[in-house]
Amino acid sequence: MSRYKAIIAYDGTLFAGFQRQSRTRTIQEELEITLTKINNNHPITVQGAGRTDKGVHAYGQVIHFDFPYLKNIEKLRFALDTQTPEDISVKSVEIVPNDWHARFTPHEKTYEFYVQITKPRNPFKRYYSSYFPYKLELKRIEKAIQYLEGTHDFTGFTASGSSVMEKIRTIYEAKVQLYEDGLLFTFRGDGFLYKQIRIMVGTLLKIGNSRLEPTQILKILEEKNRSLTGPTAHPEGLFLKEVKYI
Amino acid sequence: MSRYKAIIAYDGTLFAGFQRQSRTRTIQEELEITLTKINNNHPITVQGAGRTDKGVHAYGQVIHFDFPYLKNIEKLRFALDTQTPEDISVKSVEIVPNDWHARFTPHEKTYEFYVQITKPRNPFKRYYSSYFPYKLELKRIEKAIQYLEGTHDFTGFTASGSSVMEKIRTIYEAKVQLYEDGLLFTFRGDGFLYKQIRIMVGTLLKIGNSRLEPTQILKILEEKNRSLTGPTAHPEGLFLKEVKYI
């Protein structure tokens, strides 16, 4: 048995998310169907570094899977890349130790969130950005976003529906910059809770729009109260950029 | 009666092309449906600067239409932008003289053609680029592309099926550059024949791949023989960038 790590990219538009579910199209299922075919129809299971939601994209999701025998890694990468649908691409494959795990081996994740802020809506970005064509003060967002850096209990920034008990996470870097016709948010941390980034972005936009104060971030962290946040930003703007194992 | 000029952008992926046809979705029809609705269901006809084929995109297509009465142009732009489907956006609207014509008033058009040349295929560009992951010598393409500039009979570079008799056109600028994970071709001219840009790009790629000599361009122009060209490049890579009235 050999364990393989692969870095994949996907356009999340036509998927119900990463994780396998019955009766919907998922990235995990497409990968497993293809790997199982390559393995002469003996089932192969895929583990992802993280679950991305419906509509969320990835430039650098990481997965692992076990194969009963040794494969040429470039041939395997090519087969997996070309035999999966064209909205998934397989960028690299390597052999890793048998106890290496895409999800449980320590790592940091970087997400980007893109918001178009100009009018009219760019038709080429309708599936790849959120849209906020309202008054925004970048300085307010810059001030607020720095409060997110560090180790905090992010209970106030997560949606119900997650089974994760431990809500303490560390954000190493949180920044916002002007990019093309909008704002690009970058968040790098040791992990993120269910919908955390989309709720953080929704809150930051509301702060930029002057309907909340920058210090609202501190209040949400302290009071751990979801009802103090802004709305959850749309999933199309979110990209899993990189998973880096430490 | 007032005549209006509008600059529009569209993602051509889900359209059968610009021009109205029965039983398929076209940009012209979507615009006419919306304008007719705005005009209390009295029919409005749209004229485009050029027809783009199925799958071809536009950043700056120009149209004109007549309205029986004067409208506030920003209100009209907003209504047209927001009431058309989200793969069409309306960037600007202005009033023009009644004899101004999107197609017949003299103008130059700029098209861009984007080809991804790296592996693996970028899933985010599958509808917005052609793909050529083979050996390419940029110098060969640079040499060949300059032969296209100037006034020529482009009969050899057009597909049958066009009713246009006059095949002499002027290309003011033809260039290629490395851009992101591929090549970006730019063509600016007084007009282009049916499939001309896609055939030029297909031929240039074959030259870059050393299966034709750069001087093949001169031969095709001279002999006016379509069978000497390369294949027609895929429509997804083609963008109508700008229409500039002189």
C-alpha cells in the first residue's frame, strides 16, 4: 500500500461542495469515481484537507488516498487530471508516508475572498466573486481586520450546524487589498470554522459601509454572539488558495 | 425618436452567439426582450457593431437602438443592465445622432484571443481560453504575426458560409505576448471576416509548433487558399475587446 498526496484545483460553481453526499455532484465523489476506475474498480477513498461548501473554489486543495501498489506519479497525475471532469484539475501528485494525513497532519490554510465593488457587475466574475457596489471606506476595513489576527475563540463567527466543539483558532495573517475591480481579502490560519470566513467578510463589509464600528470585531470575539455579525458573504467569492504542511 | 448607443459586456458561454436566431439563446434577443419591456411592450430592435459566434465573449461590444421618446441615460443603463440576465452587463449608454449606426459608422475593432499553454488545464479558464499545451516557439509566432498587419485580401483566412463579397481588410496591429499561463493575441483592424481571427490564431499556433513556416502567412494571403491554414482555434478564447468609432 502506498499513500499519495495530490494538490488539486477546482471551479466550485457546478458542485454541491467538496464532501461526498448522496444525489448531488461533489468533488470528492468525482475524484473517487476516477481513482476507483484507475484501480480496476476496487474502491478508493479520498480525504481532503478541508471541506469547501457549495460554490466555493480551490486553487490548492490537498487530498490524500491509498493505492494498493506503487504507481508512476506523473502518469497517475495525468490520468487523474484528464479523467476527472474539466472543472477539476490535478496539479501535482507525490508519495507520502503511510501515516501522513491531508486533514490531521498539522498545516496552515490560506483562503482568499474576492468582492467586486464597481458597477456594473462584471459578467465574467459572476461565479467568482461576491458583489458589493455600495459606499465603502477601505480604512475602516483595514482597521477592523487586524483585530481578527491572533488566537481567539471564533464562536461568534461560525454558523450553527457544525459538530466541531473546539472553537479556538489562530489567524496568522488577515489582510485586505484593492485588486482589479474590487477587494481581495486574504486569511491565513491554522484552520477555520464552518462559514467563518464568509461571516468575517460579511461583517467587514458592513463595517466598511459604516453600519458597524471596527471595534465590533472585538465585541463579537468577546461576546461569542453570532447575532452581532454582518450577513454571511456569498460562497462564490471564496477560494481555498493553499494548504501548507508544517 | 432618439437613438442610443450602448457599450455592453457579455460572457458568451451560454449563448448561441450575438445574432438573433429562432429557438436558441442569443445576446441580441435578450437585449431586445428587455428593451421591449422597458418600452411598454412596443418592439425595439437592436443593432450590434459585429456578430460574435457561439461561445465568443465581449468586454466592449457596441449596440444601438431607437426609443420613441427621450430617456434619462443613467436610468436606462441601470434598467437595461439589471433587467438583462447576469451574463450580460451594460457599461454605458449615450444619445447619438439619428444617422449614427453601430455597424456602418466607420470604426475599428480590437479582439483579444487567449490561449493557455501550461499544464494542467486551468479549470477557471475552461470557458475563457483555448488550450495548447504543446511545444511552442514564441519567436516563430512573433515573426509570422507581423505579416498579417496591413491591407490584404484575407480570403484564405475566412470560412465559407459568409455572404460578404469584399474580402479586403486592414489590420492596424497584430501582436502576441506572454500573459498569465498562456499567450494573448491582440488584433486591431477595420473589420474581420467570418472566423478570421480564429483561423489566424490556429495557423499561428501551428507555426509556433514548427509544423508550418512563418512565411506560410504570406503564402495564404497570396494564394487565398483556406486549405493552407491551420485549424480554426476554439471560440472560447476570443473576446471582442473594443469598438472605437473614428
